[in-house]
Amino acid sequence: MFYREAGEFKTSYVDDNQTFPIRFDRWRYYAVLAVAFLVVPFFINDYWANAVLLPFLIYSIAAIGLNILVGYCGQVSLGTGGFMAVGAYATYKLMTAFPEVNLFFHVLLAGGITAIVGVLFGLPSLRIKGFYLAVATLAAQFFLVWLFNRVPWFYNYSASGQINAPERTLFGHAISGPASEPWAVYLFCLVFTVGSAIIARNLTRGTQGRKWMAIRDMDIAAEIIGVNPLTSKLTAFAVSSFFVGIAGALFFAVYLGAVEVGEVYGINKSFLVLFMIIIGGLGSIFGSFAGAAFLVLLPVFLKNLLVGTLGWPTDLAAHLELMIVGLLIIVFLIAEPHGIAQLWRVTKEKLRLWPFPH
């Protein structure tokens, strides 16, 4: 078997501490990135962009952000939809107030604004945790949705209460608005997704990530050994909200183009992202991608099977789809509560030792 570490010698601490210590893993990820950047844009169309690729990329960013907070720091949050709404409305206000600024910077600024809001709503985590923190973040979800619905300034006093993304271009190609090009929008989101994954991976493997995991495992013991719970928890809320805000901004500006906050960023969105990291694997960046892929691809597959192949009525297929997805989530959590990431780790360990017994 070629999946072996034999013959791979480490001559420095940097080599020994690589993100992917096995050479085959590194080349595999390089190949995936090469295909994503250099091959997919030439074959993408509207259906693949809107039904599969864009939702997967955007939800992956949101799942990475929530996984940092829940999986690595152990702070339960049910306010993901509200924080995505902050990113969306911040982007909208920036796009309308500063039309000459590139959308790339608007999205980053929206992430920064969401990080500030996330820190404010993360303050209760200094005194409460567990179920009580989940209720506090749930209150933040409802408060933010109510705020964006009730204050006309956020939607520029529109009669419908809906926000619409103005058309913006990057290097001469439309990435928002009705004339946006699928391949350009895909590459725009892909850059943010890859950047988010690299930043999150390095953060979680460094000093800050170790502090988060110490707080998650036992906050009192972590404080005794010198970890500051105030800065660690608030940093987790800030970083998590930054990524979630970017996901919300991309979801509005380049994917949907028009948003009504109660319908798009409601409590269902918070539960959807939470299910992604539970199914994918808590405390795993790969698990964030796996969970996002699972909950994006499975409904598309079921819809094509039930409606396209079997010819079922759309409403019946939609209800059955929800039942099947819910049942699969339950079965999956019973069979492997540590998620798809754990299955992937076990598979790799068996490959490394095959044909010898584990």
C-alpha cells in the first residue's frame, strides 16, 4: 500500500509539526485544490453552482465558525442564523453606502462587524454555560431577527422590508446581482472558503486552539494552569462570529441576492449549521466540510430521485425528504456519535496498518 509513513524522515520540528504529516495526504489536498481552482470553473453551470457548490462552500464557512465555538471551545450556541443575518445586513449597508469599494472588502468588514456583535452576545458565557448559554444565544437569535425586521434603517426604508444586493464586479466579471456569472461567483466563494479553512486550521493547532480546548475539557482546571477564561471564551466568540458573518454576507450578496431576514436567517438556519458540525464531527475542520457536504448533497439527491426519477409530487417529496434526512441524522448519530470525521480517521488508521490487524 502507498499510504505509509515508512521512508518519510523528519529532519526539523517544522517538518514534524506539519498540518498533513503524511506525504500522500499533502499531495491529495493539493490535487483537490488544483481541481477546485483550475478545472471546476470551466465546467460549472447555473444548476451546479446554485444547487450544490455555492451552498456547500458557504455553509462550510459557517460550520467552521460554529465548530470553533462549540467543538473546540465547548460553548454551545444556537444563534448562528442571527449572526449570519448580521453579516448579511452589514454587507448590504456597506455596499449601498460605499459603492466604490470592492465587495471583497465589504465581506471582510461585515465579518469584523459580526465578530464585535458576537463578543457582545458572548459576554454571558463568562458566567453561564451549557444549557443556559444555549438559551442565551437563542435569545440573541430572536433579538437580532426582530431588530432587522423592526428598524427600517437596516433595510434602507424599503417598503417590502427586503434587502437586494446591488450589482458588483471583480476584475470585470459580475459576482453579485442578476447578471452574476456562475464561475466567477464560485471562485469568489472558494477563495473565502479556503482562506477560512487555513486560518481555522492554524488557529486550532496553535496556542489559542489549545486554550480553547482546555476551556472545553475543564474550565476550572484550565484557569488553574494559567488559561484566562475571559479572553479565551470571548476570542472564540469573536473568531466564530467572524467566519459566520462572512458566510452570511456571501449567502446574501452572491448566492441569494435578495433576503428577508425572518425567512432566510431564522432559527432553522441555526439548527441546520449545528446539525452539520454534529454529523461532520465536533472539533474537526474536516468534519465541518463533511457535515456541510452531507446536508447539502443529501436533499439534492433525494429531490432528484423522488421527483425527477420516480415522478412524485413536489410537496409530498419535500415532506418525505425532511423525514428521511431526520431519520438518517438520528441513525448516524447512534452509529457514530463522533461524526464523519471519526469514520475518516479510523479508515486512515486501518489503511496505514493494512494488512496487519489493528
